[in-house]
Amino acid sequence: MNITELTVHELQEKLKSKELTITDIIKAYVNRITQKENDVQAFVTQLIEEAMERAKDIQNKVEKGEIKGELAGIPIGMKDNLCTKGVKTTCSSKMLENFVAPYDATVVEKVNKENMINLGKLNMDEFAMGGSTEYSYFKKTRNPWNLNKVPGGSSGGSAAAVAAELVPWALGSDTGGSIRQPSSFCGVVGLKPTYGLVSRYGLVAFASSLDQVGPITKDVEDAAILLNIIAGHDEKDTTSIDRPKVDYTKALKNDVKGLKIGVPREFFGEGINEEVKESLQMAIEKYKELGAEIEEFSLDISQYALATYYIIACAEASSNLGRFDGIRYTYRTSEFKNLKEIYKKSRSEAFGTEVKRRIILGTYVLSSGYYDAYYKKAQQVRTLVMNEFNKAFEKYDVILTPTSPTVAFDIGSKSNNPLEMYLADICTVSINVAGLPGISIPCGVDKEGMPIGMQLIGNKFCEETILKAAYTFEQAIKFRDNYKPEFKLAVNNVKL
């Protein structure tokens, strides 16, 4: 039995039947990290020794009956923008290279309460700004399906770690597709919850009105299990919504008969790779076979959503990143003559190129004379985007689109072309702009064997609907049974 191939719900069954112990599971993952981390480069900080000690302690308490939780001892990985008490939280930036968080994010608290074991902090684009995890200060994470390819971003470390079986599941954050797009590129499941369903307290902010924490998992059932743990109202987060507790695993029924699925034609037009279109068309036909009602319709927002997203996101980023000034807990330049030089030189030396680009753009759209022309107009268009989705959900239960217009691209092929990188977010950003839930699940592979992701979008707080739709499709095609990452590497193709 290969322990690291098992899903979390399979691990739970093995623990219940006493086929495995917690220490067996942690040892297996530690060995896997030792074998594959040098290839994948998913971790910024590993917590191997701490995990082994914690496994022994939890196993002992379970045997004594002191701990009875169903997730006790299950390993997990955390994106490195989630504050973890006593552990470095770097956001993959030189600015926070030595920052040790003094408290836990709410989602980390909830994970700890279940006695799960954190295997480490996972790599990301610096301050979550990017779509390839090439903008990390520390390293470039690689895609386990092909080590010449990017894993996506900004939660690329989380998605790559799950795909490479370095962790059974992980937490990521999604501002404009940063959970769903890397999940698509790495052939795993990524869920972006409704805005306000999961607390953002302790998540280092990129764009506060867009950010949302969510799970990246091997299958849909694990996504529902982890969402059960992290969802819920938090008085420490003023954007957190107080709603009745839901058991999302109860939605996992293999049945989509009568489900109304809308397919927006604008998401299948110019710029979408032909193999991606073919794979999505096959998925649509599969849903028809399963009894869903499919209809093509017009959702004329894609041409506006991308510009709206980048104006709002950059504006909020420029404000949120103002706290990193070289004075308090961040990097400080070694040579300065006055306070102004501390600010200027610290930020110039410690922020990467992409972060600087977005701060400058955000400052510009918020400046006097341009605020009305750009930021105010973007917020008005945001309302129009929400209204268009509201109209669509009067008729459809789920909206089906590609997660990304392409499969994972080569490392270095887009990192010097920011506009091309931004355009790759065309399928995902509108969901964040509207505050809706979306899930990416693998639906096939291209001719090179790279995964293709399908995105299912639901109305606000309709996670149960998209989980059911995703689960039914997953059970029908059995993606994980048919495809596995190959860790291919063409040495002469790209410099790693």
C-alpha cells in the first residue's frame, strides 16, 4: 500500500480500522518529501521534525482516548500567506523573509483544533501576485506532471504539493483564480468559497474585497471535508458572514438529473486552446449522459471583468502593502540617512518586480484626477458583473467554463510578459469580482499529458450545488484512476 496515494477520507478509514497509525502516515509523507521536494520545490518552510514529534504525541493520546477527532493526525500544508504562530510566514517575499507570526490565522486555528499536523508552509507568488509561482523570492515551484512547466499561481506550491503527494491536502488563497488555476494546471481539485464564508483573519491581505481561503485536495470529497472545517463566521473578520453551519459532505450524491447547467459562449471563444475546448465539450456531453440539462447562453462580462479585477486588485494591494515600510516587522535597508530613505530603500530592495508593478498601478488609479476615471468606474462595472451573474442564476443552477484558457505553460515563457500573464486569468477573475463560489476539477489531459481543468460556478453560498455537480462528474470519469503526474524533465528544454 502506497500511503501517500490515498485521499484523506481513505486515510481516515485506514486509521479507523487500525490498518495504519498516525506515525505511519507522517513517516510516509516525510519520506515522500525527502524523495520529491528537490524536484518540485513546493515548500518554503518544512516542519518535518515538528511533525514527527506531534505524530507520536497525537498517536499516544488517541490510544489513551484523550483525542477522538476523525481528522486527528492527518497531515496538511499551508500556503505561506497564512499566519502560523511560531513559524515563518514570508508570503514568499524578501520583505517578510524573517517574519515569525505571533498568532494563528483563524483557518489555522480550526485546523489545529482538529489535531491535524502541519508539514510546512508552501511556496507562492510573492504576496499572491502572479499566476505561475515564478514570482517567489525563494524558488520557482515546478509542476509534478512536467518539471519544465509552471504549477500555476499564486497557490502553486499548494497545488504542486498535493499533486506530487507531498501533502494529502492543502490550504490556498484565491484572489482572482489563485486556487482554481493552479489546481487545473496540476490536475487536482481546488475550491474557491463564496466571499465571506471562510474567515480571512490572519491571511496576509492582497486585495481585501477579493481574497478568499479555500481547499486544494485530491478529490471532491476531501474538498467538502476540509470546507466543513474552515467555513464559519468569525467575529475577528468583519467581512465574515454569519450563516447556519452546513455539512458539505451530505451534498456528495452521485446524481445530476435535472440539474440546469449554463455554458457561456464567451468563455469558449478566441484565446481558448483547442484541446481545452475539446476536453470541455466532452465534459458537457458526459453531463448530458448523466441527465443534466445543458444550455448555451451569453454572459457578456468577460471583456470587462479582467480590467475591472486588475484595477480593484491593484488599488487594494497598494493600500494593503503600505504597512510594509521597513519600520516594524519587515525588512529594513542597512544604509539610510533619514526616515524617507528607510521607506524608499527598504521597499525598493525587498519588493519584487511584480509587486512593485501592481503597487504603482494601484497608486495611479487611486490618485487625484484618476480615481473617478478608473477605480470608481471599476466598482460600477463590478456591480454590472454581479447583476449579470444574478440574471444567469435565475435560470441555471451551475455555470460551466474552462478554468484556464490553456494548460500549464513552460517555466520562463510568460514571466517577462506581464500582460500575457494577466490575460491567462480571463476565466477565473469574474467569480472573485462577483464574490461567487467556484470549483476546478480535472476533466482530461492534452496530447502532452498535461491536465485540463473544468470550472463550475455557483450562486452565492451554493457550494453544495457545485460540489454535487463536481462529485458526480468525478465519479463518472475517474480521473485519478487513469492519470498520474510523471515528473518528466527535459533537461535541455528549460533552465530550472
